[in-house]
Amino acid sequence: MPEAQAPLETTPSFSPLYQQIKGLLTRSLQGGEWKPGEAIPSEIELAARFKVSQGTVRKAIDELATENLLVRRQGKGTFVATHAEERTQYRFLRLQPDDEGGLSLRRRLLDCRRMRPPADVARALALKGSESVIQVRRLLLQGEQPVVLDEIWLPAAPFKGLTAERLMGHRGPMYAYFETEFGIRMIRADEKIRALAAAGEAAQLLAVPDGTPLLSVERLSYTYGDKPVELRRGLYDTAAHHYRNALN
Amino acid sequence: MPEAQAPLETTPSFSPLYQQIKGLLTRSLQGGEWKPGEAIPSEIELAARFKVSQGTVRKAIDELATENLLVRRQGKGTFVATHAEERTQYRFLRLQPDDEGGLSLRRRLLDCRRMRPPADVARALALKGSESVIQVRRLLLQGEQPVVLDEIWLPAAPFKGLTAERLMGHRGPMYAYFETEFGIRMIRADEKIRALAAAGEAAQLLAVPDGTPLLSVERLSYTYGDKPVELRRGLYDTAAHHYRNALN
DNA sequence: TAGTGGTCTAGACCACATC
DNA sequence: ATGTGGTCTAGACCACTAA
């Protein structure tokens, strides 16, 4: 017979049980109890652990799945999302070739160095005054044609040990590398997009004339707990590609 | 005692009950049984109508709510979504001023005329050879500064009677006007974004020098049944604004 | 107070994957 | 055969809104 459940926590402020469960699951994810790609315990198991019904656990997991923190697979289990096994790669890159076709880009690492962050970078990453950062620059090429020039800023502390050689060495998405090597998983991002004219070194690297209009994409990526951990400034040559966005 | 429910439809192919309910609800929305802004019947009522449990109706409504076709309001009911009463207006416009502040734009109608569609427009709107279109052009201004130049293409048939005078006359979002005047509601859209250089009339209208990099935003909007009903080509001056996008 | 959506439970059964 | 997620039900109670 359904009875009002005992409150799971003696919090004074009200929040639905499944939200509390969701919080507990998030904490376990954040704390590394289950790693990217691994299965989390079954719904029944979690229900027993938290002393709630399966339906309540289910609703919590449902929300985490729509937020892309978890992935459900019928018959197999529920897994921690990972950038390593994305469907078509590129979880966050919205670039598409104009002529319907798959996007397959080669990477060319330009440089990777540790430095004091410019003021705006430090502000975006919410860094204290003394913390340094790692700057990575790279090109993405379609065949021989450069399409994207990326400038990536990472806080040096959590990415300690990141070097050009190691970056070169890995296969697959950079975000997958961050997961396995540094235990940092990007869960969402905000982008600011504008148009600007190619100039100087950027124009040279992208092999376009000075003054060519480029898409400027500034992406701030967050891990668990809404903590910003990556600032990425991309210049996209949209001569043969476009940025695709679905509005729902 | 829970029993396997009788199949609601004698469809040979399997689909969950709540998906079938969702389909029926969508058909009612499409058919205009409930109009934008109106309340749909309560969950209990719908459950009785469809001879399923409230939970099943609930799940169907949940999905339609996350797709922004319906809006739930606790204690009041479930309502058909409308562009008329959006939170911050601008359901689809992702433009934001660089300095944190609200976006408030004036509209200036440039022209509105009926014509044979260019081939690419006809293709995008999936028009037969003989159908004509209405082209609307307008400016959006921040104070005295033009920020957006829109070129809007609509199939003439469903928008029969649309004139410059009527467009001028209405208040509120254009999409709200389309709902009340023509019974056409935009439910989702796809955008293709690129950078290009201002030229000719567009540069003049936006009051920028020739060659100024602009954001080109091509939006194809869909009504119920994934039917494309509007092609909008916007040129955004990103000198003091940017296109904001959240990646989840 | 009545009506609506929101939460929670318990249990049955289905679909899928694996052994 | 077993275990996982997925669907469906029936019923109780909570939170919010409006008369």
C-alpha cells in the first residue's frame, strides 16, 4: 500500500525525492565512483541503495540521460556518457560541409605551451590570480584545405602534464583524451558566435586572404558542478562549410 | 489488477501506447482542435477519452512539452504553446548584445511582395513549380543602429492576404501574428550559419562599409508534420552583438 | 474547496542482450 | 534462463491555482 515515503534527507527546503536521487547520482559521477564508459548499477540495485522505488530512480536517471550525462541501453544497462564513443564523433562541433557528406577532418597541432593567462581568459575560466594556463593551437583540415583554427585554453593545474607530444600521440577526440588522461569530462558548453575578418597569422594559417570573413566561435565548456574548464576560440572558414544549429 | 491493455489501434507494427497517444494529440493540435494559447483537456479527461491510464497520457504529454508543443502549468492545466506569450520574446532569435542587457529591437518593414520563387527558395520550401511566394524584407534596429537585415520567404497560398499594411499593423512577434492570422505555428527550425562580407544594398541598409564581415543565418522553419513553411535569410551585424548557442 | 498537474509506490508484463 | 531497461496500470498523496 503506497505510503508517504520517509524523507531521504532532513533538508528543511522541499525538493522532490527524484531530484535528491539525481543529486546523489551526480555526486557519484563527479566523485569518479563510475567512470566514463562504465555501467552504473541497475535501477533495482540503486532503488535498494537509496531506499526508494524503482520508478523514482528511473525518473532521476531519465533526466541525467536527457542531459547527456548517462546513456541508457535497453537490455544492457545504463552507462556513464563518454566522448570516446560518440556516434559520428564531434559532440560539440557543429560544422558541416555544404555538400551533403560526412565531416572528416585531419588535425595539425601548431603549439602547446604553458603561460600566464590573458585577463579575459582568466576571467572566463574563473582562475585565481596566480594560476597559469596551457594554450593549445591547432588546425583542422579537410584534405589539404585548412578549415578551422582553434586556440584552446586550459587551466594548468588539472591538466598537469599535458604536452604537445602527448597530444600528438593519442587517437580519437581530444575530449576523450581529457577523460582518460585527466579524468575531466566536458558535459556542456556555451558558444558565442560572430563574424570577423581574417588578419595576420590567422589568415596565413587558414590560407585565406586578409579580410576574408570568418566565423568566430568562442566556446566555454563546463564539467560537473558547472565548473568552466576550457575556453576555445575557433576561426571557421565557411567557404565550403557551415555551422548547423537545430532550434527546438 | 494490472492487465495487458487492449491495443488502441489494430496497427500491425508495434509502437508503445504512449507514442500512439502522442500521435493522436499531435493530430488534434495539427487539426486545430485546440488553438495556440488554449488549454487542452485535463490528463484524467484524456485518459478516459483514449481509454488508457493517466500515467500513459502523462508520458505522451511530457514528450510534447519537451518538444515545446505544449506547456504545462501546475494547478492550471496544459496549454498549447504559442509565440504570443514567450518569456523573453524571440523564441528562435539567438542574438544577444555583448554587454549583458536585454535585447529590445525595433522593426522597420522594407517591402513585402508576391513573386515567383527563385529556384533555391522553391526547393527549400518544397513548392510545386507553379506556386508563388511572398517575400518580406525588414530591418531590426537597436536604437538607430540596424543590427539585422531579414529576408523572409513564405509560400503564398497558406499566407494568402499577407500585405505590408497588415504586417505593419500588428504588435508582438511575427510568429504570433502568423498563428492568429493564418493558423500556422512554427514548431522548430534548422539554421545554417556562415560568415560573409557585406556588399551593395545589404551594406547600405545595415549602415556598414562594404566588406564588413557579417553573420549569415539561413533559417528553415517547420510546422506540424515537419512541413517547411518559412525560409528566412538574416544578415547580422556582430559588431556589438553575438549569436548565442548552448550545447548540451 | 475543488480541480489541475507533480510525485511516489508496487507490481505486472514486454523487449532486448547475453550466456 | 536471467538480468537489464521500457511500458503500463491503479491508486495515494502533495503542491499549486482559482473560485
